[in-house]
Amino acid sequence: MFLYIEYPTWIQPEIFPGVPFLGLLRWYGLMYVFAFATAYIILTKVSKEGALDTESYKVNDDDLFSFIGVGILFLIIGARVFSTLVYDTSKEYWSKPWLIFWPFKNGHFTGLSGMSYHGGFIGGLIGMLVWCRHKKQSFWKWSDAMCTAIPLGYTFGRIGNFLNGELYGRITTMPWGVKFPNASRFSASAEWVQEFCAKIGMNAANANVVNLPRHPSQLYEAFFEGIVLWLIIWACRKHKKFDGMLGMIYTAGYGFFRFFIEYFREPDSELGFRITGGQTSQIWENTSLLNISTGQILCFLMILFSIICSIILYKIQQKQTGNKKEVQK
């Protein structure tokens, strides 16, 4: 009995592999379309509930379309720049910055492969701020509305990672472990590999190298950082204590879920662990909770930022409410 799952052979990065022109269409890009469409639909529903209207201004469809359009543009720029300049250790993009948005590599169309969530988060934040400043709208009110839409759209992005067979997790003996085709192989003669194979019923006797099953960490993220976080924010949307509260729930919630899922996700091989707490291990293993990745550090900063910002926003808006009551008296 096999205690793992073979990655489906019919899944390819291209939607129509081998078909002229149609072969350029990739699942990852399609998932982005689904993500943005989902975010727009939810944002429209939130707007119809009156979450964005004020006494002097009523939001229209053009506002929503331009708001999400500017946010998406800055998100893509931030995600791509962060991925190439921070996560890529070859330094190629520092010396050839024009390649950051060049969708070809070695003569083949690759799209903008390599996007950073944290870069997209910063870029999207800047985009929303720019739009709100230009339109003279409340940034915190609009960011709350957007954060009710982002998680469910984000789910599609992680599904796209799964379909690409990338950002997989560390090796596991769990029965839902998946053998990703592009994962690094291990020497079949190594004693620990033989013991691992015996646990999951894998026959590696005639192989030189073996592909071991991994945590499908992309799907963990899609569920917890996407669906679960969206349900939490959706339930809280009509119970805000201050403008910006939903944005802070999203920031802290994502940071919290991602921090712990990082223990199952394999860090980038070029970066490894940023912090090692005594017991070191290979990046494909999970032997110590004190081995911290780059993603976990950034997630911790997200949580810290949201806590501090929540306290400041709450106090400021409480003070403003008190001043208004004094004026009315």
C-alpha cells in the first residue's frame, strides 16, 4: 500500500501544451485572472452594502474598477520586483534590471515566473494609498473593503502554484504527501532514504535517486490563508470597531497562518534558514521549530505591524469620536 500521492501526470504548466499559440496560456496566469475577478465581485458586494459610501460621496462602478485596477498594477510590480531583487540570489536582475519584466528566458516564453507575496502586499498597499490620495477617499475604509476580498482571490494564486508544481513543502510520511515532479531527488543508497521509503511503501531498490513525497503546502496556504481567513474577515465586516480593523485582521491573520505553514513549506534553496536555533537541518526537513525562514521573519513583522497599527488607529479614532461628541454638545 502506497502512503503517498503521485502528482497527476496530466497537469502541465501550460493549459494547452504543444498547441501553437495556445501553448502560451498557462494555468498560473489563468488563476490570477480568477483571483482578480473574485476580488472584484466581492468588493462590489461590499460596496453595495454601503461600506464605502459617505455623507458627501456615493461610490460608483468606475471607482471600484479603477481602485482594483491600480491596486493590481502596483501589486504585480511589487511582487515581481521583490521576487527578483530580494529572493533571487544570483544578482542577475541587479545588473540587468530590464529583465525584471521580460517574459522570456533562454528563448522561451515563461511569463513573469517568480512573484513574491510580501512584495505584492507592499506594492498593493502603495497602490491603494496612491488611489485614495488621488480620489480623496479614506485609505483605511477602502483597505478594509479590499481586505474582505483579497483572501478568497488569493486562494486561486496558491492553486496556481500547485498546478505549476512549485513552492512545494518538505518531505513527509503523511498519506497525503505528494511526489512533485520538479522536486529535488535524493540518493537511494542513503540509509535514511531507505528507511523513509520503507515507511511509505515506496520501492527504490533499483533506483539511483528517488523523489520523496512532500507536503502540498500550496494547498495548506490556499485553505488557511485563503478560505479560512476570508471567512473570519467576512464574519467581522459588519462589526468593525474602527476603520482599518479588517485590514489589520487580514495582515495579522495572514502572518499568523503563513508563519506556521512555513514549517511545512520548503524554503528557497538559495536562502535556506535565516535563523537556526541550535539544531540545524536540511531545508527539506523539519527537525526544529527554531529554524526560521525568510518568510517567517516577514510574517512576524506583519503581525507586529498590525498590532501596533491597530492600537494607534483605535486610539486616534476614539479621540476623534470624543471630539465630535464635544462639538455636538
